[in-house]
Amino acid sequence: MKLQKRVEDPRLLRGEGQFIDDLIFPKMLHLVFVRSPYGHAKIKSINSNDALKKAVAVIDGKTVANETKPLYTLIRDVPYYGIAVGKARFFGEPVAMVAAETLGDALDASEEVYIDYEPLPPIVDPEEAVNSSNLVHENLGSNVALSRRLVFGEVEKMFAEADTVVKEKFYFDRYAAAPIETCGVVAVPDKGGSLTVYDNQQTPQLFKKSIAQSLGIQPEKLRFIEHDIGGGFGVKIMLYPIVFLTCYAALKLGKPVKWVETRREHLTAMAHNSNRVTVAEMALRKDGRVTGYRTSFIEDVGAYARLPDPGGTVRSLMTYLGCYDIQNVDVEFKVVLTNKCPTGPVRGYGCQQAYFVLERMMDIAARELGLTPVEIRLKNMVEKEKQPYRTVFGSLYDGGDYKATLLKAWRLSQAEKFLDEGDVGVGVACVVEPAVTNLARNKLLFPEFESSGSGEGAVVRLEESGTITVYAASIPQGQGHATVLTELVSELLGVKPEQVRVIFGDTDFVYPSPYGGTWASRFSVMTVAAVKKSCETLKQRILEIAAEILETSTDDLEIRDGKISVKGSEVSISLEKIAAIAYRNSLTINGKHTSLQAEYFYEFPTFNTGEPGKINMSATYGNSAHVAVVRVDRETGEVKILRYVAVHDCGKILNKKIVDGQILGGVLQGIGATLYEELVYDENGQLLTSHFSDYLLPTAMETPEIIIDHIETPSLFSELGSKGMGEGPLIPVAAAIVNALEDATKTRLTRSHLSPGQLWTAIHRQRL
């Protein structure tokens, strides 16, 4: 049954939501971090005597390091505790934490912590970092944390035989996720050494074991409870280091401890989308067919390569070649450390960096060969008849008609009618969106990494009242998960939507799902599949009990409107009655008790390729085509988007209104990153855009006409034919807009972010 309205909304609209800053516990302490005012500095001494007049405790990084273990990282040679130990490595890094009985006292006390710093020269440019003797981490001996080269096919031969080779250097700029609600955590200890943790983390299951190991306790002693969350967009995955520190403080002090982030802290120190510098070359035949693709890039992950980084680097390889059938590929990259805020998952995580380069190169090649942007893409797209299609990296695309998606977007753009208006340009970008990350992807860079997958469990139970309770492992932040699961369970079990109760975010009740949570657009594939399978098992058990009571066969029964009926008759029994008999009369069938609770742990069927060195790095692969029509004011550099078209294929659509909302939000977020939002560091490593007064988010006033449409190509492998789609709407935006700007200005543009000033400078510097 498709609902007309989301089930989550009425309570939230009435102001009845419960967010992290609403939580208060007896004897609760408030935590404030003292943060580094320098981009790079030795910590010579910390004096907290005056601070302790108002504070209960002041804890520095050395104390944390002495009493805990480092948090798990893929780059093992960089110990990370979430707080500076001996040296501050970026502006805003926590140096000490102050706990006090009130937030006011904690803030006042934090001003009385006196730290003697020895400033060091910072390194902020990733290209300079590669060979610099100025090191972020001395024990590494270099600022290069990781370097790899992956070669597939006959790359050198293809370039030697090419009719045309195009080459360019691109810069993908940093930006922030900037959810409306900032991050927060409350850690509540008990006398047995266990902790109940309330936070707004997106993936508590993913980091529960790592946090417990660093604290020196069993994972079972950590219970995470997530209440309402005001947006995440990936960045709230990176709350886990602060969760660790808050838990440590709560255990050490024996009281509940609460920390809620300020906006400045969020923009300065939570996590940024990584910046990347790429040199790309493309070999082509004169008919426009791409025969080889070669890139070398530097990924700037900031001061620490925190888990899951360098996951963004790996994730960009999942669909590095996008919609195109390219067999000869050479990718070389370096992951470098700089004195900037560490990076982490931000909606799209790694994909937009790769696609910005690929889709810009497609336009540059088209111009070189005298083709249109649409023509060159059509010549190189994977034919739908080749699906499922294995990329050279191992990813297994699960169906899609990429040409149909592009042609539909182009028709809807009606680009031709704008071209006579002057200074107007049209840009196209096409992407394949990887969804549901297979964590075995890390074997591509770390062969010793154990293969893992990305399974997820669910529990569905019939209560005595006839209500169906669903325990799901996802952690929604506004996506509408409860609505989709209510619709699904209502249809599968034949109950009214109001009979379905969905519970998220309590790790003590959800079926063990170490890869659960909300990340990598996994909900519509993994959570939905686990709930569906659980419902099917529960339905069969209900029918078996009803068949015995009604003295008939399960084949003769149907469930509708909360009742089990004998087909073609008036005989029926309610779910409430079934539950009462099963629970209170210990009904047995064939000598075995039949539980009215069903569990299922779902693992995606195509993660194991069976081919050495080939890793299917995601479960599903949706696709999209975006077309941007823009006008540029050459005198000011101002950009006006006249029309923006987004056509998406996310397989079988589970709820169109929710999908459309995701697309609208993702496109606007991408517009913000391209035209408005910019994280600017000066040469001293100081972040200059740390408030919404200078870090500019688009509002309704900046929202252009956005036309949304769909193609539905069911996944060949997912349980319902659905594909993940939450990140895809943002991924093509920068490429589409910059392609349009280059078309309008006839000026080579190489940055993903273009403010009016930057665009004006580019226009007046050179023309194509």
C-alpha cells in the first residue's frame, strides 16, 4: 500500500522529535574541546590550574594516549586518538577536553586552559606535500601515506596508436556536508563498566568494535541508541572519534558526559570532502571512440587518514570509467597528508572527484574531434545488451540503458531554445552510482585486508496486539525509511499501515549487523531485503498456525487487512487472535514451537566474483544523466542556471516521492558545492570560511528550475530490483555545470568550484 504522506512527518512537524541536544541525565557533565589555533604546532605544555576552578576535569591528549589504544586505521603507521598528542596537526584539532557541571562553566573553563605552542610551518598544498621535508607525521618519513598504480589492458599501445590524445589537469575543491543539525553525543556509564551511548552517528554498528577495543572493553558493553537525526549526508559517520573520547571521559569520570558541536567546530574539524589534483589523458580514434584512459592523481586527506579513509580513493575506482566501455586504463595515485581538517565520507564519497575529471575529459575530447557532448558519450557507452557488465576493476554493473537515460535528459532540457539568448552554455554529465559498498574493496589497495562483504540483518515480530514490529539496522536522518518499510511490511503481511511499527537505531535490539547503518545508499537494497526476507518467514509461520486453527491448508489461506481468511469463504481469524493463541497457549505444530518472530541476515549475492584480483566493489549500480543550461554575466562572473534536468535510473522505484526528494536535494547540494560553498585555507593553515556568513549555502532563492524524471531498469540481482540512489543526484552536478560554463564562456575551466570572482578571472585570462 503506497502511503500519501510520510509516516515520520506529523510527529516532527508538531515539534515532538527528540534530538541529541534534547537529552538530559542526572549528574550529567558537559564537554568542551580546547582546539588548536594553529595549523601546525608542537604542544610544549598545558596548564589547567585556573580551569579546574570551574571544571571537574581537564584531559589532554597524552593522558588519552596513555590510558587507551589508538583507533583502528587502514594506514597503520599513523596512531590516531581523536585528540592531539604532542603536536597539533590542523587548525581546530582538539588539544584538551574540559568537563564541567554546566555548559557555561565548561566554556568558561576552556578559556582558562593555557597551552604553550611552538608554531611549525604548515603544509597545505597537496602537490607540495608530496616532496616536502616539512612532515605532518615524522614517523612516516613522508607526507605520502599511500601510493599505488593499477594498469589494465594495453594502455601504452593504445596511446601510441591513437588518432587523438587530449590531456588536462583538474582541481577538485573541498566542501562540507553541513547538515542542519550538528554532531553530538551523550555517554552514560553504569556501575558495571558498560556504556549506553546516545548520538547522531550514521553508522554506530560499523565503529562499535573499534571504539570498544580502544577503550579496552568488550563491544557488548557498548549500547548505541540513535534518536531523531537532523541530516547527515555522510559526515556523521565521522563522529566516531568524538564518540570514543566522550565515552572515555564518561568511564574515567563515572558520570554521563554530553558534547554537542558548534557550527564553527563542524566546519573546522569534523570532516571535509577531499580535494584532489588530477592529470588526465584520453586516447581516441577519430570517430570518437575512447581507446585508453590514463590518470595520475593526488588525494589530500588532511592531517590524518582516519577510517574509512582512504576509502574515498578506493570508492572512486568502483565506477572509475562510468557509463563507458573502456578496457585500457592506467590509474596512479598518491594519498597525501596535509595540515588541514581530515576528510571523510561526504555524500558521493570519492565518486564526484573521479567523475568531474572523466566527464570534463569527454567534453574536451568532443570539442577536439568536432563532436557534440551527446555524440561522444553515445559512441562510448556500455550497450544495454552487455549487461551485466564487468569493468576492468571488477565491478559488476547490474543492468541499465545508459543511452536511453542520456537521450531522455537531453530531450527534457530543450537546450536548443536557450542558445539564442547569448552567453548561454549547455553541459552534460553521465554517471554510474555505486551503492552498498563491499568492504572487501579494500583488498584492491591492501591485499592483506580480509574479505568481508556488507551483510545486514532484520527482525520482524507479530505482537500480541496484532501490531507488526520491525527492528531495522538503518539509521535514518530524514530519508523516509520508516515510510518505505511501513509500505513494504503492509503489503507483504496484509496489514494496515497503522499496524506497523518500525524501530531503528538500538544496537541491543537490532539483529547483529556490523556493516549496518546508513551509508553508501544501502537502505533500498540491504535493509529492505533483510526486512522482506524476515516478513516472508513470519508470514509462513502465521499461515501455519492459522491453518491448524482453521483446519485447512496454508495454500487455502490469504492475509488481508490484518485477518487470515480461507479463500472463497467468510471464515477468518485476526492476527491478534493468532498471537494470543501462539503466545498464551504455547501452540505447537508438528511437535515444534512456532515463533512469531522472524530474523534474516541478508548478504548480496554478487559480492564474491570467484576471480582472483577481481572485486565487485558495490552491490548495485544505478545511473543518471544531468543537463545544465546556464547563462554567464561576463562583467561580473555571475552564473544563472536557466534549467537543470536530472534523469535517474535507480532500478525499481520503491517510493517515487521520496526518490524525487532525494534527487532534488542532491542536485541542490551539488549546485552549492560548485557555485557557492568553499573551504578556503590560507598559507598558515587557517580556515577562513568557518561560519555560514562566509561558507555560503544555497537557499530557495538560488534554487533553479529542476526537472526530474526516471527510467526504471530493475537490478538483475537485488531482492526487489531496486538500486541505491541517495548519493547519485549530487555526483554529476559539478561536471555538468562546469561543462556548461566552459561552453558558455569558451574558456578552459579546470576547477570544480567557481565563485563569480574565480570565473571572471578565468574568462578574462584566456579563451579556448
